[in-house]
Amino acid sequence: MVACLFSVVNAIAGEATFYTPPYTPSSCNGFTNKGTMILAANHGMFANKGACGKRYRVRCTGGTNAGVAHPCRGNTIDVTVVDLCPGCAGDQIDLSQEAFAMIADPDEGKIKIEYNE
């Protein structure tokens, strides 16, 4: 229980969108496939490839539009940084379509999240 509370206390609030295959090539791994539990990081998080390979735990906390009444599925996911999201805002990450679908309804398109290492 203490570990769970610790991760919630240190969680970073932000937003997530998703991108679709193909996931290679990527900035971090070239043509090496790292699966589908991946994310593309915003410029600050990416830190000129310094975030490559870092793992984050991500949880949906709500929707950002009126498209889906309750988009969150109640799950958390662990994803690995494999790429840069050049169009992401400073508080945004871009999840693979498969990772996004595990925590939220893809019809929402953009969700509010909390994440931490």
C-alpha cells in the first residue's frame, strides 16, 4: 500500500494522444521493433534521446472532450520511450494505439493522464 501511495504522490499530470503503426523506424531504436507498449515523448521529456528506453507507468484520469462520457478503463500500463513526438505539448505524450486502448476508449482521442517512472 505504501508503494502505491508513493507513486500517486509523485505522479505527473498531463495528456495523452495516440499514434498508429508502423512504429518503426523510431528515433531511439531505428528499425528494431520494441513491441506495442511504447510512447513518443514530448521535447522536454525526450531530452535529446536521454529518455530512450525509460519506462513509465501511465493511468487515465479523464477525458478532454465530450466525445466519450467515461473514457478511462481503470487500468495502468507500463510503456517504454522509443521516439520523439515533435507535435506534443510540454505536458503531453503520444502512446501507441494499443497502449492507449488498454487505458482508455480510443474514440476519445486525447485523455488526461498521470504518469511516473
